[in-house]
Amino acid sequence: MSEPEHLKLIIVYDANRNQYSVSAHNVQAGKAEQLVAQWNPHLVAGCSLIMLDQTKRHKTAEGRDCRTCRKIVARSANLSPKPKLERKERRNK
């Protein structure tokens, strides 16, 4: 029997506006740590990357569209007051 995947969800949290956006989901734990280390130096003041555990792979392709990710953030991010999802308009290509 194979080991279960240890998946992570990565959010960018803007403390100044109390908003977050889903940066990535369904990421292997080791790769998530690399991404956080790579992106952290490029964040503006007041922003931080937060890694959260996923119990299973999410079916939604894009993290920003994933309802399950939003539920995990609401339940597990331990941010108070609860942050709002940053909603950006999509550009048509």
C-alpha cells in the first residue's frame, strides 16, 4: 500500500487589507516549502505566505476557483478577524 500524499495549500495573506488569495493547491509538501522560500523575499510589507494542510487532492484545477481551499482557509488559517478572499477580475485572453 502506498503512503498518502502530503499535500499543501499556499495562500498569500495581506494583513493590511485582511485579504487572502490562493496561490497554489495540491502541492507536494517538499515542493510547497521550496515555493514559500522562493516567493517570501519578493513579498511587499504586510504580506505573508501561509502553508496549510490538505487532507486530499482537490478536483478544481485552479486554486483561486477552489471552494474547498476557501473552506480550509476559513477553518485552519487561525487568522482573526477572518480574512476575505481577494477577488480579482479575470482578463479575457
